[in-house]
Amino acid sequence: MTLKKYIVYLLLVFATITQAQQQTLFTNILVNQYLYNPAYAGAFKGKQFNMGYRQQWAGFDGAPKTFMLSGYGTLKKKPNMALGGLITNDKSGLLQRTSFYASYSYHLKLNKNVNLGFGVSVGGVQYNVKNYDARPYDADDAFLKNNILNANAFDANAGLYLYSKKFFFGASSQQISNSKIYWNNTIGHLTPHVYIYTGYNFTLDKKKEWVVQPSALVRFNNPVPYQLEFNLKTIYKEQYWIGVSYRLQSTASFLVGVNINKQFGVAYAYDYSLTALQKYSNGSHEIMLSYAIAAKKAKTASDKVQDADEEEFNNIDNSIKSNLKNKKKDEDKK
């Protein structure tokens, strides 16, 4: 690719920075809702770690590549609170975007079945343009004098998460700081993004082995028009699942996943473009790995009484065994 083409590409990227979609795009959002909503941390009681990689528009030179790593967990003494962290790295052509956040969430029990979580996260975003990756005809071009151009910005996110075993509803706002990005003689800014999504679990059999989960997600980012997405998953024994997704006038996706055991899980998504881009791309591939450690359940009053009864029974049993052994020793001496 010539230098002139790269300059045009960078201008398009800068336009994206100041006006369009800036957030990382993942199809398997429900596998790791924490990626878009800090309030999700704490919905699972324990610790959970996720790692994801996305190759967008495979076969297209300079196409976006994304790496994501996150971890969050509830506090041992205050299980209604959770702390977490998230790192994402996007590379598209010469441009690289790295973001990092630390989060805090608090969960309330509204009734026996329904919970509500609130979450906030703060961090930063760094943009880098690596000129040394360019392949120009004129190696002495003044544009290449600086090997790396960079810009940094403070960022913050917030969200809420309403959930039970049957349904979930999430709403979050990303990049609410609206921070300015100073890039040489150009000033851009982080534009706020809003995500609203919901889903419901329908049980298909009495054993509750088969579950169908329809869900919907809408993204807002002024001045870009909203983006609507529909998902449908079929889950078997909470271990295997398969699904499809449709991003309005953009993408059709195939989803599949398996929970290898109670701790390890893997999910894969393939996106097929419904736009003119399909002529130049082999689709997008996405894989996500998860590792979870469930927290030990707090013992109820009845559990503590039962433990005390068992301990007392064991003491009596050990006392009887000890007496029998001593009696046998006395008889052997005689």
C-alpha cells in the first residue's frame, strides 16, 4: 500500500475517532457482558476471567484485530461488591488503540429472585500510529520522520444490570468522560456510547435441560445511527449452546460454545458481512475463553446447627472408639 493510500486511510480513521463508532466490536457480548457493562461484575458470585481475540474482515489488508483480557470477582467479606479490570487492544492498519480500566460494582437484592447491580469504571485510552509499518514508495517522505505518533485520554464508564435466573436487562454508557484527544495540530474527542440489551430464558422441558434464550442489543453513538442486534441461543444442560445473531443491515453470525466443566468455557463466533464488503473479506472470526471460580456459599443458621450436630456426633463416636481401644488394651495386659 502506498503512502498516499495510508494517509487517506488515516484521515478516515481520524474521522472515526471524532465522530463514529470507537468502541471494540464483539459478537459474543453475552459471554462477557463485563466488556460493555461494569455493573455485570458481581452477578456471578466468585471470580471470573475472560480472554478474547477477534479477527475482523479476514483476508482484508490492514483489517481490525482485537485482543481483550478481563477479570473480576466479588469480595469475600462483602459478596454484594465486586472489583474488576479490563484491557483491550485494537489494531487497524497503522493505528493501534489500547484501553485499560478498573471497576467497582455494588449489587442489591430487590426480592427473592431479582437483583440489581450498579457499576463504574475509570481508566484511559491510548492511540498510536506506527509509521515504521508503512510501505511507501518514497522512504524519505517527511511524514515518516516520526516513527510513532501517539495521543492519550482519560476515560470513564458506568452501567446498571437487572437480573434473575429467568431474565436480564443491562444499560451502560461508555466514554462518558467525553475527553479531548490532542493529536499534533488536530483535536478530537471520545464520543459517548450507549448500550441497552435484554434477554429471557425459556425452559423447554420439565428437567430444565433445554433452554432457549432470545436477546436483543441496541447501540447508540451520536451522530451515527443506532445499531440493532438480535440473538437466539439454544442451551443444553447449561453446558453446550449454539446460536445465531443478526446485526441489522450489517452482519449475520453463527455462535457456538461449550462449558468444558464448571470452571472452563470456550465460545466461537463467525460473522458474515451482508454489505458490499463481503466481496473482499472472508468474514470475521472471534474466540473467547473463560475461567470461573465460584465463591463458597455462606452457611445459613440451619447449616450451622447441622454442622454442630455432626461435630457432636463425631466427638461421641470418637470417644466410644477410644474407650473400646483402651478396654481392649487392658484385656490384653491381663
